[in-house]
Amino acid sequence: MLHSALYDDAGKLVMRLTLGLLMLFHGIAKLGDGGSLNWIAGQLSDMGLPGFVAYGVYVGEIVAPLMIIAGVYCRIGAGILIVNMLFAVGLVHIAELFLRNEHGGYALELHAFYIFTALAIALTGSGRFAVKPD
């Protein structure tokens, strides 16, 4: 039984690190490119939302991934990441929702990976290999 629990916690750690690190790259890229934040603010304004909401991208792509990686309020971080990704799909990729890519795969497969992996983390929690296990 001990091995089973250990493997479960190790699997949760791998899932947290994979999701958190891959999303963190997106956030770091946005830190270095002020134009993308302005573009996001413009998209939000076009939808009738205030432009300052664009700063939420830093929460969703830097703060939340760090929470997930460290395992500090991991479920909350995963929830934030889900909301961030739903905004990304709604603002930029809604036309691709039911399309396939040029290779026959789902056009939004990367987005789906982020959303559903974050959902799995929100449901399962951090596991014991975390700064603040839940």
C-alpha cells in the first residue's frame, strides 16, 4: 500500500511540474513583450471588458504556475489557470473550437491539455511532495 501512495504522490508531482513549467514559459514570454499585454487589453476592450483585466494574464501564467509547481494552494492555482485558459480560448481561439489542425488533430489540443491537466490537479490536489500539501 505504501508504494501505491508513493507512486500517486510522485505522479501528482510530475503532473504539477509539467503543467506549471510549460505554462510559466508563456508568462515569462509575456513579461518580456509589452505588446502582447496591450494586444490582450485591446481584445478585452473589444468585448466590453476593462483593459486592466489584461494584467490577469500575469496571475494566470506566472503566479498560478508557481503555486502549482511549489504545491502552495495548488488547487486554487489550478483553478486560476483554468480561468486563464478559458479567457485565452474565448478571446483568441473561439473560431477553432470545433476544428482540426493540418495534421488531423484537435486545433486546440494544447489548450485542452492545459485546461484538463489543471482540472485533474484541482481535483486531486498537490500530493505530499509539496511545500503546503492539500
